[in-house]
Amino acid sequence: MWQSYLNGLLVAAGLIVAIGAQNAFVLAQSLRREHHLPVAALCVLCDAVLIGAGVFGLASLLVQSPLLLGVARWGGAAFLIWYGIQALRRTFTPQALQGAADAGRRSRRAVLLATLAVTLLNPHVYLDTVLLIGALGAQQPEPGAYALGAASASALWFFGLALGAAWLAPLLARPATWRLLDLGVALMMFAVAWQLLQGA
């Protein structure tokens, strides 16, 4: 059970911490202290629902088809390796996460609608949570523990970003921080891909 939980935690962490529109949005809201905790909670809820749909929806399909299981295993491993290589490449092209400095305070409803748009209108969220995390989770000995681990990574990241934005902002503005994060992401992706191929 713990191995499945840890796999879910590591895979989701590797996917979530990459610089993207959702992370930039959460950071910006957190730096402004503008409904930042509801924003983080909504991001975590969306991730948990999509992860659950992927893990438990794909699990039933894969159990019924050894061919689909093989495709998911090899395809998942190939994607993880590709993603790890991309993360390694980013270590040579330094980036930094900056919070936007929009003026004017918006209503909670407007901010939460914007959060939903940034989260659900991004095609990568479906590739990451439903397809990749779901396909990998469906192959775990304990899919429920895996899904819980993946959701835990989402909760730790988004609430950590929301609560620690003021403290984290100078750190996240440094390209060296993202080099280290991307290096860690690459190592996690390669390790999980190796474990997946070991079961092939």
C-alpha cells in the first residue's frame, strides 16, 4: 500500500511543480492575499476528481484487457522518460515563477471562476491527471492508495504555495531553484518509469 501511495505522491509532485499557468495564477493570488485559500482548495478538489476518474475509470478498462494494460505500461513509461528528459533540458534554460501584480480586488466568485478556467481549460491537466496519472495508477497493486498519494501531492503543493507565497516568492524567483526542482522531477520520473518497466 505504501509503495503505491509513494508512487502516486512522486508522479503527481513531478507533474504539478512544473511552471505553468495554474501555478502562476495560484502564486499571484497568494501574493495578493486575494481569496488564496479557496483558490488552492479548488485546485486540489479539481485534481482529486480528475485523478480519481483517471485511476478508477481506466483501472476497470485495463483489468479487462491485457493489450490495453501493456500499451498503458509502455506508453506511460515512454511518457515519463520523455517528461524526465524535458525536465533535464529545463535545467539548462533557467526560468522563474513570478506573481502578476494586477491592481484591484476581485470578488471571490470572479476569482474562483478564473481558477476553474485556468485549471479545466488547460488540455495538459487532462493529459497529466486523467491519462498519465490514471493509467499509471490503474497498474498499481493498490490504486486507491496511489490516487490518495497523487491527491496528497496536489494538496501539499497548492496549500504550500498559498500559505507560503510571501516567504517562497524570493526563492521561486530564482532560476537556480527551478533548476534544482527540475533535476528532482527528472530523477523522480526516471525512477517511476524504471519501476513500471520492471513489472512488464
